Amino acid sequence: MGSLISEVLGVPDEQMDKILGIDDRRNGLCETHGDFIDRHHSGKGRASEGWAGCPQCAEERHQERMREEEYQRQMELMRQRARRFVAQSGIPKRFSGKSFDTYRPVNGKSASILRKIREYSDIVSSGEHAGRSLILLGNVGNGKTHLACALLEDVILRTCKPGHYWTFAELVRDVKASWRKNSEESEQDVYDRFANSELAILDEVGMQNFTDFEQTVAYEAVNARYLLEKPTVVITNLPASELSICLGERVVDRLRESGGKAFDFDWDSYRSKGAEQ
């Protein structure tokens, strides 16, 4: 290689060796690439002191390092993208940074639910969920929103795909806002926006009167995701016996299809004991 470079540059081999810090040469034999001319570096150039070894092996190691560096660069870009998706997910400030690890089970049932939601996160992140949804219901202050937001952040970070947290009141307001003459989106645009994220959390369901209009909003939103086989997590303080009355049978049926589960947080409230949700 030294001779080729010296010929191109019009520099004698001896002078090129000096420039490159090469002070000796010898015949070498590589088990992979066969015969080669080994070069000894004095340590006065860019290379460290010692015999260089097979140049083809060195080039292969260099290419491998380049591929690894590019892989790490791409992974960091994905992590940055995922963190942006988390920041844009609508997770309330109170629940930002909440994780499965910071959830404190107070009894065997809450520990079991935590484990099952972790497993659900694995399923959603793998993409093999077939639109399987969850319903988190039961007493106020038992960590439903904590676990749902932890689930949402975990899925976003693992899939590098956007997810979103909504309250039902926000969804209803956005639908009504779409009716304004100066609105930049249609009612269908709102449902499409709800449907597009990889995972959607719909919180505070059941705090409304649930008029026919609100039942229609709930159905259109959940059905939009159902048709795309995308998972939805519904959070409510309603007992299971009242869920179908408020949401409508069609919505509950959609949520339960493809193996959808309901977890009942029916123990004493965290908040009444002074613990965080």
C-alpha cells in the first residue's frame, strides 16, 4: 500500500515510510488472508508502536467499528425520538416519570395487577396484540392512572412509536370544537387522531352524564381503534356493573374482544392512607 501511495504522490517509499512512522517491514502470513507485508510503526506517527499485522484484518476491524458506531448513532436517534414522543404524549405532569418500578403494591391483588400490566406492555410492544385492550376500573386513588401512564411511557420507549393520553372530557371537547366554522379539523379528524397512536389511554370515563351524544363519541373513538386493531386502555371509577350502562354495550364489547381484560382496583384508596397514586 505504501508503494501505491508513494507512486500516486510521487514520493519515494523511504520518505513515505517516514511520514507514516514505518521503520521496518517483514513478510507475514495471515490464517485468513494469506501472505502480506507486515509493517512496524515507530510510534512517532498516528499509529501506536508495534507491528501492524494483516492489513485486510485491520480493514475488516475498522469496518466493523464503523458499523457499530453507526448502529449506536441510530439507536441514540431512536431514543431521542422516543423521548420526544413521550413529551408529546399528553401524560399529565403529575404522572410524568411514573413507572412500574415506582408503583407500590399494597396487597397481593395490586401486585398481581402490576405483573399483568407489565406483561400487557410486553404484548403491545411486540406488536402481537391484535388490538387487545384493557379496562382499569374501581376505587379512586388506587394507582390506575399511575399504571396506565407507566404503561404508555414504557410502550413508547420500547416501540419508538407515538402514544397518547386523553381524558374523556378532552375527547368530547375536541369533537365539539370541530363543529366550529373556523375549526381546522373535522369531527372525523378528531377520531382519526385518537386512532392513530400506537397506544391510547382514555381516562376519567364515567364522570359525565353519558348522554346519547357522549355514548356516540365513546363508540366512534373506540371503534376507530378497534378497526385498526390498536389497543386502548380505558380508566374509570365506575363498577363493572355500570360500565355497559354508561358506555354502551357496543363499546364494552369492542374493548373485550381479542382477549381484552378488566382489572378491578377494589381495595382501599392510596390517598386515604396518604400515599401517592
